Amino acid sequence: MCLAIPAKVLSVEGNVATVDLAGTRARARLDALGEEVHAGDWLLIHTGFAIRRLDPQDAQETLRLFEELFSALEPEDDT
């Protein structure tokens, strides 16, 4: 199963973007995207490559759903 994660672009240098992945800075290649990217854009990142530009609202909704899923998977504290 493959997973792609929404990330906000912080800066762009050539074909590499520095992105914010849930509070962690990472670098993502832009070669596969085929369109211009700017700081503030939202991208779908898979294995270090931007594969699609996202609408900001779609990105936020996806992140919210991830958070909901992760919360449901956390073990309950029995203390």
C-alpha cells in the first residue's frame, strides 16, 4: 500500500522544494509534477516526490482525517 501526504511548500530551489510535513521540514523533488511550484502551495508528497498540487482546503481535510485515524489507533490509557 502506498501513502502520499499533504505538505506545505516553504521554499523552492530549482527542482527541490523544502516542505512542512506535519511540523517536520523535508525536501521533495518536483521533477514528476510538471508545473511551477511556489512557497505557500500545497503538494501531495510520495517517497520524496511531489506528485500533485492540492487545494489548501483539500490538504487540510486530508490532514484532519489522518489525525482522526492516528488518534483511533492509539492505545487507550488504562491508568
